Amino acid sequence: MTSATATVCPHCGWPDGAEPFQVVSRHSTAEGRTVWTRCGCGSLQVRVVDESGTRVVSRSRPPVTAQSSCASR
């Protein structure tokens, strides 16, 4: 997939259009497709694929792990 906005993940800095990302699910819509993906850092992303290209329209924070929560104490 190519990112229409050339943005990066704010959590890990990985480009939105780059691999690796894991496709969680795909859904057809009247305008194109909605693709749920997971970034390498674990952030869940919602991507819209239409005639304009692919863009991330929403994303979560990466999951909190036991190791990272202990490091913040």
C-alpha cells in the first residue's frame, strides 16, 4: 500500500506506507475499502483505500506491556 499523505507513525516513526504492517481485517465500502492494520509497534490503524490512494484516518497507541509500564515507574 502507498500512503497518500506520506505520514509516519507518531509512536515509532515508521512510514505509514512501508512494510511491515499486519492486516487485521478488510471491509468493502461504497467509496472503496476500509483496512484495519497493526503497525510494527503495535498501534492499530484504520486505513481508507479509495480513488485518492491509501491514507491512515485513525490510529491507537501501542499496547502497554508489563516491561514498558515498569520502566515508567
